[in-house]
Amino acid sequence: MNIKSPAEITSAAETSGRNKINLTVKHPGRLIVAAMLAGAFISIGGILSLITGFGLPGLSADNPALQKLISGATFPIGLILVVVLGAELFTGNNATLIPGYMNRHYGFKSVVANWTIVYVGNFIGALLFTWALVYACGLTAADPWHSAIVNIAKAKTSMPFLTVLLKGIGANWFVCLGVWLALSGHSFAEKALGCWIPVMAFVALGYEHCIANMFYLPLGMMEGADVSIGQAITANLIPATIGNIIGGALFVGCLHAWLHRSGAETSHKN
């Protein structure tokens, strides 16, 4: 494999970030549609992970790591679709917008504008997919999947705020490492493998990804989990989002840009 060097990956991320900001400023309609697609793509990974991971309860009872391994192995289809097809994912953008910001190609207002639009678009896409192509289709109406998603929703909203935040850091550190590895490759196989390895690990380890939870929490609530909208937001989505921003922007975007950037250039813009 003739993959890019760390410095070349950072440069590619910087170019990607500049294109994303350009899309934010000039074509916000395209941006939100691309974000809706990403929300749907992550939800595809979510339902595939749920169906496969929890579909072997007998084997999993005797081998508790098996469910985590299968769920982790199938979930990455979501990020692969996002990266290869050019959708806009909030958590990935947490990292890719940072090198350009550090090199003053655009200001923090532009970063926040992109993150905000993409976050909303991801939520809309995840909700639409979850309702129309999972709940309305009855994919999780029967056990073991019904009980699994109800228990998942309860568990995700029962952890302390700090625990969810820390798990959010872990999740997006891994996800953005997947984005960085995908940027190192040229072929579909290289990009897919780059996405698959870290994302498989974060799912198997049980970290918290805010966009994935835009699938898991609403589906659990649709299936009858005793979780309110307020609980879903305050007990999970807020701390997971904060943690995801830290894990992606600081641990990947900022750290790798600092290690491998060529030096600040151009004027600072808002």
C-alpha cells in the first residue's frame, strides 16, 4: 500500500476542511442534505450492528464478548459510506476543520457554523431513517432486538454525566482516527480498512458517539423504553457531544495539526 505520510494526511485534512467551509458559506442547502445522508448512513451501521450483534443470544450468553465483537465488526459500514460518498458527519468534521483553522484559513465562527448545520442535518437524517426504515418496517419489533434496543436506550441514559463525556472522548478519538487513516489511502479498500479498524474498536469497547445515539435513543423510545426526550438530551446527547468534540477536535485535529502542520499562513478570517 502506498499510503500518505502523517504530514500528507494532515495536509489532506486541511484541504478537506477548506472545502467543507466553502460548502458551508456558499451552498448551505447542499451541506444539510449531505449531513442528512451522513445521519442515515450512521443509522444504517447502527441497525446492522444491532441486528447482527444481538441476534445470537444463546451464543452471546456463554461468550459475552461475542456480541460486542459482531456489533463492532458491522457498525463501520456507516463511516465507510460517509467517507467514500462525501457525506457530512459532525463528529468527523470535529477533526477535519481544525488544521485549516489552526493555519488561519478561516475563523472559529465558520467552524461553529459548519458543526451546527451538520449536527442538525445528522439528527434529521438519523430520525427519518430510524422511523421510516427501521421502526415502521418492524425490524426491531420482535425479541431479541426489541428488548435489546430498549435496554440500550435505558443504559445510555442511566450513566453519570462525566462517564458519558469520557466515553464520548474515546468514541470520537477512535472515529476521527478512522477518518485520518482513510485520508491516508487512495483505493476504496484502503479507505474502508482505515475506517473499519478504529470504529470497530470503539463500538466493541462501548464508547458513546452522539450521532450513533441519534439512532439508538429514538429507536429505543419508539419501542417503548421509559426514556423521555429530556433525558435523552441531557443525560446522553449533551455529554456525548461535548466528549466527541474534545476527542475529535483536540485529540486528533489539533494534536496532529500541531505535530505535522507546515506552519501558519494566510490571514485569519471569520
